[in-house]
Amino acid sequence: MGIYLNPGNDLFYSTVTYSEIYVDKTMLISFTNKCLFGENKEICVSRPRRFGKSMAENMLTAYYSKGCDSRELFSKFQIAQTPDFEKHLNRYNVIHIDIQQFVSKYLVIKDMVARLTKELLFDVKMEMPDVTLFDETDLVRTLKDIFSQKREKFIFIIDEWDSIFRVHRDNAAAQKEYLDFLRDLLKGQPYVALAYMTGILPIKKYGQHSALNMFDEYAMTNQKRLAEFTGFTEEEVQQLCERYQMSFEQTKDWYDGYNVNGVSIYNPRSVTSAMMNGIFDSYWTQTETYEALKMYIVRNENGLRDKIIRMIAGEHISINTKTFQNDMCTFETADDILTLLVHLGYLTYEFDTKTAWIPNKEVRQEFLNSIQGQEFQTVNNAIHRSDKLLQLTLAQNAEKVAEMLQEVHSDNCSVIQYNDENSLACVLSLAYYSAQDSYAVYRELQGGEGFADLVFVPRTGNHNPAMIVELKWNQTTGIALEQIKDRKYIRCLKDYHGKVLFVGVNYDKKSKKHTCQFEMVEV
């Protein structure tokens, strides 16, 4: 039914006992223990699908619930070593609600809320038949009566709290009614020891019905102290790669890239699937088809198309996340859609720099799937020709390479302005897109006495030379090559041994011509 009062630890027990891979995230409990009863007892955590939200809720339920004895289950995990482990273990009434199960059954939100209330009342009265109730049909008053007579508080754990805003995205009246229900149930109530909600979207901004403003929010734009619990950390993934004899380098390329408050986070669903299957592939995106992504990209709000192209080329784009209304239909700017894509997991966001980008290979492929229309034809042409361009570069065919770069630049001139080295970097990143399969590609990589514009480091199994590219505007290719050598950019290839191809590229603003020059060295 989706409602559990004082449940046993069956769900978490099954995860821990029968899952081939379980990564210990029990220190999240240490965080919630510090929030109990106080000003920060209302917590809303929003993350993309398959990022471990339900697992965390089942874990919290198993730990706090009076309905089970989970001491032995938790004894082998990190939380058992903390001072407060015994203090809060299995001490509380826990109400665990999966809102999605109710949304899927009721088209009318009033009916859904009524049914949810009825089931909660039934379970509460079954659990505590000795309490005298003023009004057996009033959920809030019933919980107050229980607290008043038994001095027992409740922990509320609410899964998919935002499903109404995704299913009934255009029904403002229904959304308001639902928010009122949650506000009346949780806000300022003496019986609440902890309220822990999870969903994909942050709490809806609704004028006075930003009604749940007592919640501390932990979203993909700022997970704060919960960053390490958002997905798998690098250390956790390294351990899994050793255990399953999988390439950490490839795992990082496919599933890393989520920057969560400075912590490098991997997609847990995808990492787990890759380890168990022994194959690197798109796993997480199978749960959210590219049609969902395409629906937002084709809107092209306020230059969104151009920003998407720049991100496909590897750029980090500045976005303002503050105007996003935390729903899936109110889009005033391109930044609103980009912020939604951050919450859905298609982009990652760095809080300090206020920039967003495509996190990894798995997600990049979804963007490519989503831009197959005519409006992105020039981008697709450049990407489809990128294999040939790489071959010509490795063959040091300066004339043909310059010619192809000029085609890409001209075709995408609305996005890639003819103005400076930054625009040339975008041209090259787009033109060499397929090189990412065999090279780790870095923009502005520090080495020697400055930053190399583009660096291509061969991946394991790629025996072609590394490449360092210097870009110039209204100068010469010779000056570009000399800068690579004079500033000792080769030092950015710290652990690399073998051939290195220096590539100098210049764009002449007057003639609108590109020129290219190569030099091969050995390190």
C-alpha cells in the first residue's frame, strides 16, 4: 500500500543480504541523528532517478523503527561505530509513505489525499488501540492525541514526494491541495521527530505555498553535507573495480562527472550494472528515454540550442538556477530548462562557479540521440566527420585538417563566433568529438608555465601519440608551436611515455582561413 507504521527491516535487509553489490552509506544516519527534534528536523533530498533515494529511505526506516530489532543488521556497518548508534536504534514510530503508489491510482488529488489519510489513520489506530481519540477521522488531531497521551513522536519518511508535480504538472489547484496536506501534517507539529522526503525536484515555489519552507533542501544544485551520499564516491568505485577486475579509467569515463559540492560522484545504478555485467554501456539512461531529454531541448528557449551545442563540445556553461520554479512546465529562460536537466541528472552543476556541463560518456550519448533533427544537422555533420579528422591529424595532413576545421567553424558560426581562441577551442572540441572514445580530452590543462588549450591523452589500448594543441587568432601556427615548447606544456603529460604530436592552429580573421602545423616529439 505504500504506508508502513513501525515496519520491520525487510526491505533494507533484502538489499544488504541478497544484492551482489551493496555500498555502505549508513553514515547518513549519523547526519539525520543530529537533526532529530531540532530546527533542522525537516529534510528534503532531491536527486535523479536511480541515485539511491529509496535505498536510503529503507535504511533509515530499518534503523529508527520500533517495529524491528536491526542491531545485528547494522553491526557490520560504519554507523555502528558512532557514539549515538544505540541511542536512537529502533526507538521511534516510523511512517513510511510512497506517494507514487497513490498518485498512480487516483486521477483526482482530493481522492488521493482522502485515501492516504484513511490508510494512515487505520494503521495508526491498529498500532495504538489504547489511545482515546477526539476525532477518529482527523489525522493531524489523532497524531496530536497520541503524542499528548503517550509522549511518543513520529518519524515521517516520504518517497517520491514530488510525483504529483511530474504527473499532474499543469494542475496548479491539485498541487496546492497536496502541499496544504503536507504542510498541515508536518509544519510546526509537536509529534514530528524527523521528516525526511525524497524526490527528483526541489520543493515547488508557489507564492505563499512555498508552503514547506521549514524544510532544509539538498538538491543537485547544492547537496551541502550530503554530497558523499548522493552516489558512489571515487574511492568506493575504485574498490568495486578492483573487486570485479574492471577498468577504473573506463568506469570514470562512462559514469563519473557529477560534481556535487566538490565531491566527484558516480552514477550508482550504472556502476553497479557495469560491474555485474562486465560491460560498459548506457544503463541509467535506459530508465529515462532520450525522448524526455529531447522534449526540452527542442524548445530552444532563449538560445538553449546554442548552449547545448557548446556543452556537447565540452564547454561549461554559466547558468542561473534561482529562477527555476521547481516544476516541469514553467520555463521563462534557457536557464530554467538547463536547471531542470541538472535535477534530472542530464547535466551536473558546480555551486561555486555556477556552471553546468554534460557529466560523462553515458549522458553525452543521450544528448547525441536527442539532437537528430534538422536544426542540429551541422553539429551532427561535424560529429560524423570527426573520425576522419582524427585520422588526418595523426597523419599530419595540415592542409586537409585546416580545411575540415574551417568547414566546422563555418557551419556552426551562429554558435562559435569568429573572435578568439575560446571559439577555436569550441570548434576543435566539436570537430574532434569522436576522439573522446580513444583519448581523454582536456580543455585548459595546466602544465609547465601555463595552460595548454587542448590535450589528448591516449586511453588504455590506444597506441597513437598524445596530442597537445595550441590555438592562435590572427597570429601564426609557428608561434603556436613555439608556445607549446617555450612554456613546457609537455609537463602536463606527467605519467605518459611515448610520442607526442604538437598541433598549432591559427585562425586569420581577415581571410577567415585556418592554418595548421605539426611537430612530433618523444617523451
